[in-house]
Amino acid sequence: MEEKEISQAVISRLPRYFRYLGELKADGVERISSQDLSKLMNVTASQIRQDFNNFGGFGQQGYGYNVEFLYDEIGKILGLDQTHNFIIIGAGNLGRALGNYMNFERRGFLFKGMFDRNPELIGMDVRGVTVLHMDELEEFIKKNAIEIAVLTIPKTSAVEVAEKIVSYGIKAIWNFAHVDLEVPEGIQVENVHLSDSLMKLSYNLSRYKKEQE
Ligand code: NAI
């Protein structure tokens, strides 16, 4: 397939396709038409076809798409056919909640280490992973081929920590700190702000209430 620039809007929809296809696969569904997938996912069939056309269309033939093939192909596009070692920096409430979530492994994200600067948290066990001190970070990243760091530390420390981990070889940052990180080219950053999603919910709630007035 020819490599071309895919829009971030399309990329952001792929995980949802992947999730639905995974469920269809688990239910033993072998083929699905774009119309049926569209009904299931509550998006238009033309949106689905347009999205898939970015990747050559995934060979829809006769009646619909082959579910397993489509699931595997979208998985490959998302890089989920490989495993990725990750660490969490910041063993507070959020860091521990993420560390305790089992399903990342199912997608090939392997929870390898957890770090904090608070001496009281060092040695704590989070789902079989021992919280280590930040002093051990550099060696740990290098020895364990860590690709991804999850930042669950306050914004006041995030910029400095991000700079350090990039110099230690981290390739991607899943950033929960409320600050924009400046990283060298080639380093991937995905910012997560749960409150953005909550504000969207709040907007829709207010709009609905106004409509009912
Ligand atoms: P917390 O206070 O329970 O945990 C923060 C942890 O980071 C503490 O254990 C602290 O010792 C550690 N820490 C601070 N500076 C550090 C450094 N330089 N190196 C290593 N460890 C360091 O806070 P919580 O609730 O876990 O939240 C963590 C951060 O994530 C907060 O700044 C919060 O604003 C943010 N947050 C972001 C959300 C989002 O959707 N993006 C949602 C919830 C929290």
C-alpha cells in the first residue's frame, strides 16, 4: 500500500472501529456490510467507506468486509501488532489507577515500571510492579527497552521530567499533566484531558436542557 498522509480525524476514529470489530470477531461474526457496521456504530456508511478508502478500502467484496481481516489490518495500522513497553511516572491516584488497569496488556502495552519522587511511595506494589525512585529511571528505561512513558505528575514537574526521559530514550509520551510539552521531532506526544470530555458532556447537557425549555 502506498504511504500517504492520513488525517488525524481519521486516525482518531480507528480505535473505535477496532473496538467494534473486536467485539464482532469475539461474537463469531465473519462478514459485515458497511451499512450494518454503520448502524451498529451510529455513523454513516459513507463515512466508513471514506475512512477505509484511506487505506485502500480493505477489499470489500460481495457482501461486506471480512471482520477478522479488517480487525487485523486496523490493528496493524494502529501499531497493535507489536508490543510496547511502558512505564508510569507519578504513583499518585491517577498513576495507580492506570497501573491497575489490566486491559492495556491485551492490546500489547506492557506495564513494566512505575516511578515517583516521594520516598513514602517507593517500594509500593502496583499489580506486581514495584514503585522505584526517579534516580533509577535512566538505567531502567535503557535496560528494559521502554518506549512509552505515561506522565501522571503535576504540570509543574512535567516539562522537566519530559526533557529528561526523552534524553534517556523514551519515544512516546502519554501526557496527563495539564501542560503542553515541547519535545524534539520524532517524539510522539498524546495529551489526555479527561475534563475536556466532561466539558463536552456538560455542553450537550446544557443544550438538551435548553431545547426542553
Ligand atoms: P497525586 O498527587 O495523587 O499524584 C501525583 C504524584 O506525582 C505524587 O505521588 C507525586 O509524588 C508525584 N510527583 C510529583 N512530581 C514528581 C516528579 N518530578 N517526579 C516524579 N514524581 C513526581 O495526583 P493525581 O490525582 O494522581 O494526579 C496527577 C496529575 O494528573 C495531577 O497534576 C492532575 O492535575 C493530573 N490529572 C490529569 C487528568 C487528565 O485527564 N489529564 C485527570 C486527573 C488528574
